[in-house]
Amino acid sequence: MNTYRGELCLTDDATKLSTETIAAWLMNEAYWAVGRSRESIEDSIDHSYLYGVIDGDGRTVACARVVTDNAVFAWICDVFVDADHRGKGIATWMVGEVVNFWADAGVV
């Protein structure tokens, strides 16, 4: 999945996303995840579907994960937007696109 909104790209290509940045957000800034270990975060990414938004310079500016049984259930979690990019509707756009993707697949 690659969906564009101006210079922003929503992707599910984990090679384009900075797991270092995402781990730092979750370990240090996301109130629900502060204190998670780096290993735990990497395991959670490895066992779910990772989505992220990158800017025109390739920097990761937002992320979300989907945990699913690939049949009838999908849960979006760890939605986070970098502080410098908040208030621009990025999370709303990202989550909407992810929900539409899984709905089209018949999972949600």
C-alpha cells in the first residue's frame, strides 16, 4: 500500500519506515507504551502489520499497527504522530485508509 496526501506517503513497506524512530516514540512518548522494551516493540512489529507515514524527505512522521486474525478481526493500535506533525489530520487520514484497506479485504 502506498497512498499519497501531498508530500506525505502512507505505506505498509516496513523497509521505508524507521523502526528506531517508532521504538523511541513508543518507549518514551506514547503514554500507553512508555517503558516497553525495544525487544518487545520489535516483536510486536514483527507479529503485526506496520503502517507509517513518511514525508518528502523519507522521514517517518506517523505510525500504526494492525493486529488481525486475517479473517474477521483487525485491531488498530499504537497510532502515533510526531509532535511536529500533529494537528494536520495525519492520524485521521492514516487510520481511515487502513480501515478501508482491511474492510475491502473483508476483515472488518
